[in-house]
Amino acid sequence: MKRTTLFVAVLFAVAFSASAQTQLIGAGATFPQPLYVKMFDEYKKATKVEVNYQGVGSGAGVNQLIAKTVDFGASDAPMTADQSTKAGAEVVHVPTCVGAIVVTYNIPGYTGSLKVTGPLIADIFLGKITKWDDEAIAKLNPTVKLPDSNIVVVRRADASGTSFNFTNYLAKESKEWADGPGVNNNPKWPVGVGGKGNPGVAAYVKQVPGSIGYVEIAYALQNKMPFAAVQNKAGNFIDPSKISSLTEAANIAFPADGKADLIDSEAANGYPISATTWVLVYKDQTYTGNQEKSKAVLKTIWWMLHEGQSLNEGLNYAKLPAGAVKVAETLMKSVTYNGKPLL
């Protein structure tokens, strides 16, 4: 009896140890969360490695990485100089996909696609355009019967990579925005009410008549919410639901550090508010004290860059361009443990 009990205890200990070695924790951006959830579900089926990903926003994800409470962070905005200083060591930014930030709205009596321009969006979020039937909106949409109702601006309440990219776009399109709120993951918004994460903004817009907000397209599609066709630099109004519009926007030479800026693409048919997002890991993994776990993290990210890319388009994300994948591979091969590459 004792021998049996001991045998069971040993089996339990071995199973627990194996389980502990294959459970990874990540946190950060809600922008790629629908894709990451699917990726990690498929990865677990293929490898038995469980990845617990929490969509807490890019800012919180970076903070958790710096605090070393997660195995990897995730952000739609490159780390700032201040964040890098707090990190105390180099953090590698590995791009994973390309997504679209869409302008979504709840206009009573209209569920179609509006045409909008960068300066128009900026004026709405600056609080200069406050009615749906404003001449600036009506002129671009002459066949749409717009209501004489107030516009309710909805923006993020948390530090957000989606906000970073959205304000980056507004700053490129509007000098007044550039000189005012500027580019920031948590700017001082001139107007509006805040929602937490992409899910929070989507829920608010869906519930409040007259509202307008910005979310990653997956959230608009999941909630059956309309979104605008945005005029790009070539003068074309682009439908962000076309994966080709994201692929074309991402068709640039990614820099060696992986931190590509896709906003306001020059591509004739590129969607102008396309953005990439990154998984963040410390370049020197020695601090973890667990070489096998660090290797498991890198193997997971490697899978996301290769086999995992087959899942992107089904969830309305574009695959990384081949050149970006090569940059990402080089970055991952630079990650070390005790001075030796992990891959």
C-alpha cells in the first residue's frame, strides 16, 4: 500500500513538474488578442505547451515585462526611452502580424460605410466637429442621410498601443493634432469618454447612439459594427476589411530592430491606419534562471512567425511580409542565455 502511494506521488510530482515547464505567461496588447488566443490554442494542441495570454493593454504589458512577472510582453507601440531605461537591459521587439485600426460608429438609422479623411477624423477627436450632419462629413457622403445629433467620442482609457498608432496617424494628417495631443499611448484627449482595451471601446460604441471610436478591425467584425473607408495618401478610400489593403501597406523594408511604422502608407491601395504589433522579450534571458523555459518561450514565438501565420487572415490580420519574418528570425537568434543563443 505504501509502495503504491509512493508510486502515485512520484507520478504526480513528475506530471506537475512537466506541466510547470510547459506553462508560459504573456500579457499586453488587446490589438492582436483575438489572433493570439487562436494561435496559443492551436499551439497547445500541437505541442502541449500552454500559453496564458492576458490582454491588459500595451502599457500594462510592458510594465509587467519590466517587473518580470510575465515570460513575454506584447505591445503595438515600441517601448519608449523611459520604458527601456526602466527595463535595465535590451528588450527585443519581434513583429507578429499586421492589423487594421478602424473608425467605427453608431449612427442612428445608418449602418453603412462612411467615407472619411485623416483631417476629418482629427477634427472629430479634437472636438471641432460635434454633429453627425456637419458639412465636412456630409460633403464626403452626399447620398447618406445623416442625423442632426451629437457625436460622442469614445477613446481608450488605458495606455494603449492602438492609441499610439491612432494618434500617430492623426499627427501625420493634422498639424493641429501634432502640435496638440501629439503621438502618445495615453494622450490628453481633448474630448470623449474612455473604454478599457479594444473590447471596452467596441462595447461602448455599440451601446451608445451617436458614438464614434477606434478599434482593431476584429472587434468591429465580431460585434457586427460598421466602420469607415479611410482616404489614403494616394487619394483612394480604402476598405480595411480587405486583407490585401493591409498587405500592401506592410510592403516596406522592415528595419533591423523590427520597429516598422506602417502608418500613412504611400501604397496606392494600402489602408492608412495599418499597424504591426510586437512580442517583447529580454535579449539576455539569464535572469529567468530557467534555460528550458526561456527556450520554450522562443520556440513559441518562432511558431507564431511560421506555422502560426496561417491563422492570420482568417481573423482579418495580414501575414508578415517575408522580409519582416527574416528580420524577426534574426532578432530571435540574438536572444541568449549565459551568453549562448537559445535558438
